[in-house]
Amino acid sequence: MSTTVLDVQARNRARIKVPHKKAIAIFVAPFATLFTLFYLIPIGYAVWQSMLVIEREGTYGEPREVFGGLSQYAQVMDSGPFWESVGRVLLFGVVQVPVMLGLALLFALLLDSPLVKGRRFFRLAFFAPYAVPGVIAAIMWGFLYSPNLSPFKPLTQEVGFLSADLVLWSMANVVTWVYVGYNMLIIYSSLLAIPTEIYEAARLDGASQARIAWAIKIPLVMPAIILTAIFSIIGTLQLLAEPQVFRTFTSAVSSTFTPNLLVYTTSSVPNVSLAAAYSVVLALATFILSFTFLKVTQRKAFQ
């Protein structure tokens, strides 16, 4: 009996006609076209490029590209500098991302608190650094860190912000300064969507503002926090502008300091096929890491 009912329901769903198919196709077509041209095709080209190798006839023969299978990926797997750069950005992300999101959450809660005055000013002030392009921000902070150029020479001459031990965390400060306001706005927008009746009921029960923030606001904005965390994980593995700019200020940043910097350096040799293989492996690692994080936190994010 249950099988018959399921078969009937399946046939009914099959007979349901989707209205306005042409209108749907017209609205979807621009996105589908751009998505294919500027996302799917470049990915496919990168995968194909990573399968090629350069061969020469003799030492000074004309180079030609031939299909090499997975030989480029074998080089990637054996590349010590690549995996060292991946480990470096993972360490960067483990420390920098929680600090950045913690500050973003704190600022969002402060802006949403009825006790804080001047919300418009502080909202703009917190977000303003994000309006500064990443390269410009890195140059600005590079001058501030430089012991010879900084206006704070007594501090920069005592503390080696551009030394091998601290340069990674100097970059973390730049990234945090730029993106705290961006993540704050996402969390703050989620806070504004919470019905005010919940706060009123909590206040009638005698809850303080701190208690409301901890027991009500943070759990309800957890999906937004998870979203910003995923964005931050993806951005961490793509770190490029800051180390590339900092190379002009210090020798502590090598050409293989981060995976994206290694890809850029390799493509400049030029060895485009090996750079493409690095890019594909990095893209897969980014997808696996962000997807795993989402699955682990999915219950909290969508409960």
C-alpha cells in the first residue's frame, strides 16, 4: 500500500509543470554565461594546463608543450617549499581568524547594545579600513613597521616587526585591521534581524545586557559567524598581497612564503604548468578545509 502511494506521489510530481520556464531561463542566462566564462572555463583550463610538461630537443632546442599526465602533481607532492608555505598559512589562520572574528563579534555586539551612543560613527569607523585596498594597507603598515621609515622609530628599532620571527604576525595585524569591519557588518546585520520581542522577554525575566548577548544574541547569530569563518579560511589560504608587498621591506619574506606567492613566482619563471598544478592542489585543499569546517559546525549553524 505504501509503495503504491509513493508511486502515485512520484507520478504527480512528474506531471507538475514549472510555470514561466522562458522567464526563468532569461534571468538565469546572464549569470550562467558569466559563471561559465569566468569560473568554469578558467578552472578547466588550469586543470588541462597542469597536465602539460615542457620538452626540448637537446639543450637549446625549441620548447614545446606535451601531455605529461600527473607528472606536475608529483612535483607538487614532493615540493618542500609548497608544503612549508601551506603549513605557514595554516598557522596564520589558526591564530588570526579567531582573533579577527572575536573582535568582529565584540564590535557587532557593542553596536547592537542600547548602552552605546554614536552607533553610526562607530559603524563607519570600524568599516572604514575595509575600504582601503589590501595593497595600500600593506604598504602603509610596511612603512609603520620599518625601523628606518616609521614615525615610531623608538618602538620599531627595539621590536623587529619585520624580522623572521614576527613578520607573519605583522601581516596578521594588517589582515585583521582590514577585515574586522567587514565581518562585523555581516554579524551586525544578523543581529538586526533578531526580533526585539525576544530581548523584551529576557529583560522582563531580569536578564542583563551581558546575559542577553551571551545566551540569546551569540547563539542566534552563529550562522553568520560560521559564514564569516568560512570566508576567512578561504581568504587565509589565498594570502598574497601582504607578503608580496612586505618582500620590499624585509628579506624575511621569501618568494615561497605563502602558497599563492609561490604560484606567482613559479608562473614568472615561467613554468605555467607547474604553477597551474600548485593552484589546483591549493584549490582542492581550500575546498576540503572549508567544507570540513562547515560540516563540523553545521548543526550549530543551522539548528
